[in-house]
Amino acid sequence: MTNVTTTHIPQAVTTPDTAAGVAQFLSPVVVDLTALVVNGKQAHWHVRGANFIGVHELLDTVVAHAQEWADLAAERIVALGLPVDARLETVAAKSTAGSLTPGFQQSQVTIAEIITHIDAALVNVKTAIDELDAIEFTSQDVAIEIARGLEKDRWFLFAHIAA
Ligand SMILES: [Fe+2]
């Protein structure tokens, strides 16, 4: 029987510098998307007015996507061997998205606020795409996938208030 040992297995799939670069640019994406999960639900619960049911249900889709993409970015960092900090207090301190108006809102207000939230996240996603171009393509691809999805969700929201 083969003597099983892990001593010959490389400790990491990339260099420490590459892992650190990926963590630097994907961590803000994890934070902003985690904030969008929380604020998207807040918006889902408090939206009222025109196209209520469509906006209410679309916001749940936005939340589900944000959760999925936060996980995608976070697990890319962890796959390269570094930890992620998306604790509640870290997200509150570091999210660039700003805050929503509390309480019930008419749907055009809710939509505008969530689009602003998405646009703030997209700034960090686009920075990740630009910077990871010189660091690691596999992680850049994660950021590109997230940008494509966020921009589609932004379109779905914006179409409710577009002329
Ligand atoms: Fe719900």
C-alpha cells in the first residue's frame, strides 16, 4: 500500500505577491457586494408604489446575485491562500456604497438608491479588472464576470425609471 504523505504537495497555487495583489483588489469587491446583500433586502422590504411587485421581486434577484458574486470573489482570495474579512463591522466601515434612506420609499427612490449602490460597487470592480490585468488573469476573470452581471442588474433596475 502507498505511503500517503502531503510533504511533496506545493503549499500554494501562486506566489505570495500574486495572492496579496488579488486579495488587495478583490477584498473591496467582497465588502461592497456584502453591503449590497444587506441593503438590497432593506430595499426589497420597503419598496412601495409603481411596479411594486416587479421591483420587489427584482430586488431579491439583485440580492441573490450579490451574494453569489461576493462568494465568488471571496473564495478566489481563499483559494490563493489568504483570508477574507467580510465581518459585519468591517463591511460597515469599509463599504463605499453609502446608506439608504430608512423606511418605506416609492419605487423610483428605491431604484435610484440601489443603482447608486451598484455604481459604487462597480468602481471597485472596474479597479480590480484594471489592476489584476498586470497581476493574474484568472482572478481578473472573476472581476470581469462580476462586472458583467452587475451591469445587467443595473440595466434591469434602470429600465423601470428610464424614459
Ligand atoms: Fe422577501
